[in-house]
Amino acid sequence: MITAQAFDPFVVYDELNYNPHPGQRPVLRSNARMRVVSAGRRFGKSNLGGNELTAEGIYTKYVAAKYLEEGKRREFWIVGPEYTDSEKEFRVLWNNIRKLEIDMDKPGSYNNPEGGFMHLSLWGGAFQVHAKSAKFPDTLVGEGLHGVVLAEAAKLKEKVWIKYIRPMLADFDGWALMSSTPEGKNWFYQKWQDGQNPHMHD
């Protein structure tokens, strides 16, 4: 029997026939709380975020009863400059869950990128993912997050990270995966540089 302690996300990736390439594998293996991926358009950044969230969803199956008993949930966000940016990771996640033939919570799971309404819920609400747009900062509020994927992070304003997202990761010591094509020497570039410094801790 698989337990939460013995859970290996790479078993999930194998079941999905997702074979991370040599550039992706270290990102998925990393135990760093904050990870920054600066890469070109063919790197597969959306696959990184979508597949990692899929593994989080499967892991939640083994801890769902505990969270629901305590009135809690494991919530994750995908945040991009526009809904079209966050939709890419969400699409990977949505298709993976369908491929694995896992029943999504109904109501509670919606995939309407045109209307900006993308939400996936599993295990009676114990696992939830919302795809959001930083264009509407008023929507970047809620309960504490277990993790967030920042899609095309270099195009986001720094205050989106500092004011809205990072504080919400504090409650559960949540992780962040910031991925983007470079956009000059902005805050995302600084975060990438921090990641190259072995003495930096975030």
C-alpha cells in the first residue's frame, strides 16, 4: 500500500508517460522551497508546472481524510499575467487527471479559459487548484497556499509576488515555482541570480 511517506512523484510521471528532459529533471527533484526557471519557449515550462501539480493532487489522496477532518484543504494557484498564461499549466493538469481517470469533484471543477474560470477540485475538496490572472489583483486573495506556479513570471509586477502571493505561502510553508522566458534585468532576473548563490536562503 502506498503511503504519504513513501510517495514518489516520479511514479506518477511514469504513469503519465511524462519523461522530464535533463533540464527539467533537476527542477522536479529539487527540495528548494522557491525555484526559479529561466528558459526559452521550447523548454516545456508548462509541463513542469502542470505535472508537478498533478503529483500534488495524487499525493493529497493519501492525506485527504486528515485535512478534511481538520476542516482544511491543500490549495494551489497558477498565476500568470493573463488567463491565457495560467491556462497552459492548468490544461496540462486537467488533461492529466482525465488521463489517470480520476473523478473530479462536481460541482467544483471547471475549465472555462474564455471566461477566466479554471478550478479543479479532488477528493471532496481536499485538493484545489485555481488558475488566476494577475491582471485582476483583487482575485489574489484567499486562504493559505501550499504552493503556487507563477507562469511567465518575468512579465508579472514585483508587487504581485511581494504583496499578494508570498504572504499566502507562509501558513503552510508553501513552495513557489517561478518559470519564464527572460525579460531583462528585472525582479525575476534578481530571483534567478539569488538562486545561483549557495548562501542565499528564501
